[in-house]
Amino acid sequence: MISLIATVLNEGQSMHRLMRSLVAQTRQPDEVVIVDGGSSDDTVAILQTYSGQLPLRVLVEKGCNISQGRNHAIAAAQGDIIAVTDAGVVLAPDWLEQITRPLIDDAACQVVGGFFKPDYTNRFELAMSATVLPLRDEINPATFLPTSRSVAFRKSVWQTVNGYPEWLDYCEDLIFDLRLKIFLNNQQDHKSSLSFAPDAIVAFRPRGSLRSFFKQYYLYARGDGKADLWRKRHAARYITYLVVLPIVFLLGIIIHPLLWLLLIPGGYVYMKQPYQRLGKLIAEKGKQTSMGDLLYLGVMVLVIRVVGDIAKMLGYPVGWLWRLREHPPDWKLVNVSR
């Protein structure tokens, strides 16, 4: 039995897109359980309009966070296979079929991660997609960590790792993934696995403004701090912006402006990947792009990258201060016996 779950909050504007794509699935779920965190808009009313087209249950858990919402939905689900997605995405017609096939075909498979592609509608969202969303050829299946926009797993393994971490409000799916990997990597038979299903695709619309993007990445970095994630990455960012760049600028002023050319190789490394993505996304469009649009996109990719880094540098220490006050549990401790 396959249960599809999601948790939502004030998603009235995007709810129809998800639900229509769910109705159109080539393989229908045996049940759909959606937890609403106490929406003040028409999210629940919209969901109820699909009750005649889907085996749908809507549970209202006012005030719950994302982790709590997902855990409530999974606990209420009857299926032994759980497929997870989010509001704000559109599922490919065969998404559920693709994301659950490895679990159905292979008893050793415990977790399946799907993929997502950008669903941009304007120049800004195209620049955002190139800056923050990986392309398929960048994914290493051996190290890939699924997003809960597109993942499926056995309910038993969710129980084993104690579900999504309810003490964490952002980066919760990343911690869930890492706990799953710890458990699977420590199985004595070494047969349990996490699979990558590149054809299990959801279309994801990126943030539509710098303000919303800044908030998103601030909260992500705050979650990193709360969970003590990516210390080296964050340290490298602080060193680059607060030490290396000021030193190079001062050397250019004190000694000679030609020393500023030292920024070129660093800038190349910094911007290479998003500009490569941008070129591929433009090529996929198959339409002529004007010089004005190319200039806008090139500048905006740089701006988005810098804004994202600033948001991370501000959010990370806030998360660490929370961590020092609250002393959250050590998520690396996973019961590996089964």
C-alpha cells in the first residue's frame, strides 16, 4: 500500500497546481494524507474540493512545524510505502510510479530520492534557477541527499530513525536524510540501500524576489547553525568575505591596483557553476536570447549569489546561538540495530 503525504500552510495560491498533478498520476496512491498547519487562507477548502477525485484525508494540526506536520501525516498513514512531496511543486505524470518502483521491485531498497527541475516563468526566476538549483548531470547518486519535495521510503525505516526532527524548523529533511544514511550504512548485511530515481521529477518554482530569497537562505543557514551542519563551508564563506576580500582590496590600494587582478581566478571559481547552468538552461529553451537579457541574467546571477551568501552569514550564527541555549539532541546518534 502506498501513502502519499505532505504538510501545508497558507498554500491557497499554489495548492491547485500540486493537486491537479496528483490527480493526473499514472499510478494513483492508495491514500493521500495532508496535514495543514493552521492555514488562515483557503488552503483547506481547496484541498477538500479534491476529496471526490482522490482517497484524501486532511488533518488540521494548528501550529505544527514542517517536521511535526510530516510526522503526523506519516503516523496517520496506513501504507507501508510513504511518498513525500510539498506544496508549490508540480508532479510529473509518472512521478509516483517512478519514485516507488525501486521500493516495490527490491525488498532491500529502503529510500528513493527523486529529482526536481526549475519551473521558472520570467528572467529573474531563470537567474534564480541557475544560481541555486543543481542540474541532473551534477548529481552523484552515491552522495545524493533527497529533498522532501521528491522522496519515498518504507514506513519502517522512518520509525527506526524516529521520523523528522521536530526540534528543527528548517533543514529538517536534510537531517532526516543524514540519519537515514547513518542507519543504512551501518546495517550488517550491507544490502539496505538509498536509491536515486532521476526520472521521478517534480517541477519546482524558485523564489520570485530577492527579498523572499534572502529570507529563505537566512532560515536555511539558521537551520544549519541549529543542527551544527557544514562548519567548513560556513567558515570558508566568512574567511572569503571578511578576510580575503578586504586584504586584496587593501593591497590594491597600498601597493598597486593590479593586485586586484587576483580577484579574477577567485571570481571564476565562484561563478563558474551557476554560469554553466545558465548557459544550459538558455540552450534548453531553444529560443533566441537578446543581449539585453543575457546582460541582465549575468548580473542577476552574481547578485543572487552574493545576496545568498550574506543571508547565510547572518543566519548561521543566529542558529548557533539558539543551539547553545537550547542544547538540542545529537542527531548523529541513530539506533543502528533492527
